[in-house]
Amino acid sequence: MTAGSQGPRPLILGLLLCALGPALTQGGKLLVVPIDGSHWLSLVGIIQQLQHKGHDIVVLAPDASMYIKEGAFYTLKRYPVPFRREDLEVAFINLGHSVFENDPFLQRMVKRYKKIKDDSALLFSACSHLLHSKELMSSLAEGSFDAVLTDPFLPCGPIVAQYLAVPAVFFLNGLPCSLDFQGTQCPNPPSYVPRPLSFNSDHMTFLQRVKNILIALSESFLCNVVYSPYAPLASEVLQKDVTLQDLMSYASIWLLRSDFVNNYPRPIMPNTVFIGGINCASKKLLSQVCI
């Protein structure tokens, strides 16, 4: 979103409404399953505009949240989790500090692995408590929702959407380990599409291609730490065998809040739409002094 803009572009809302179907375009009911932090801050403008269009918005959030609070343009439903807001705040602060650490590579990777493992266990516990809350899940099933709007960075939202048997719209900046490519079944050859951690461009030398392939091979190990518990949980809740790719493939449309001009050329599927610029809070106009 450019500085001074007052909300998402009309095209974005049009795409979202088309994806949710005729029921929602006439004033439907939307369940939002967000992730705390920048994921939520980027989503607020979208749901505010949808509410202004006459849609009923219900936001589902854990008791312990840093940024998700009561709002005038949505109904907030909370569910209990086995951690406190202070625990979440410590995790966010430590994550910010880790960006500026300058430890040796191996030590940095070990520390990052342990932190990812601890943080993902914390967030997974929230999802597990939500899905095992029979009273809440029953009330959601009776809520007659038309669609679920969620960020699939953590697959709790897709599980809820499948449980309710309603369409899902994914709103995200990207997914690690090429999970977005797997979910959309989009071609992603490592010889041509650079992996984010490689820092390669789309014009790679032979050695850069080799490095890219090695990173691609290691992705499954790294992502296994975060995502491996979700498939068994989904299989239990949905009472059928479910894989992580099944969860990521459930979206009717993918709204990528990034801009294609800032990314390398890559294949894109028809249900993937770039909506560049929607990140966190809206910026104010520059003062006359700065212009």
C-alpha cells in the first residue's frame, strides 16, 4: 500500500468477493482465522473494508494475543490456550533480537533451530486447543459461514475451513520451503527458481544452481520442525487422512501481499494474485518538509 492510502485497492476486494461467491457478495458471513503479529496487522484493512461493504466478520483468536483486540468492525471470538500473553511477547522480542545476532554460522543455525522448535510448539498448542474445543467448533459449524479468510503460514485456518466445508481464501506474504508452490501445484524447478535463503537472482551460474538445489533438498528437514504436527492433527479432526499439501491446496484463491516487480520472475498459477503493498499498518502522508 502506498504512503497515504486509506485502504486496500478496489481490485483486491473485487477479487476477494468473487472468490467467496455470490452469497458473500450479497452480504455474507466471513470467518477470519489470523496469525498474530504482522500477519494480523496486514489483514485488518481488508476486513474493515469488507465490513463496510455489508459483510458480517467474525475473527477467531486465542486468549493470549499481542495485537488482536476487540474491534468496531468485527466480532471477536476467543478461545483458551495454555500460555500467557507474556510468553508470546517474549517469543516476539527474542525473534527480533535474533535478526541482529552475529554468531558463527553453525552456532546461529543451532540457535535458530531451537527457537523455531520452541515457537512452533507454542503456536501449535493454540491450534490444538482451538480444534479440540468441541463447544466452540460446534458453534462455528452452526454459524453458517460463507468462507474462511486466513494466512496459511500456520495451517490452522485451512483445517478450520475444511472442517466447516466452506471455501478458503489465503492472504499471505509467502510460505517457507516452497509450500505455496506445493499448495498451488505450480512448477518450481530449482534450476530456474531461486530459493529465498540462497540470495540468488533468477540468472544463476552453475555453482549457484547447485547451491539452490542443495537448499531445496534441505527445506523438507527444516520445515518438518514446524509443520509435521499439523497433518496428524488435521487427520484427527477431519476424520480422514490429510497431508500438509492437502491443507495448502484447499484455497480457492491465493492473495499474495507482495509485488511482482520486487520479486524474481517465476511461474504463477491462475488462482494466485499479487496484491503488492499491503503490509502492516497504513502509512501517513509525508509532511511538506520531507517532500
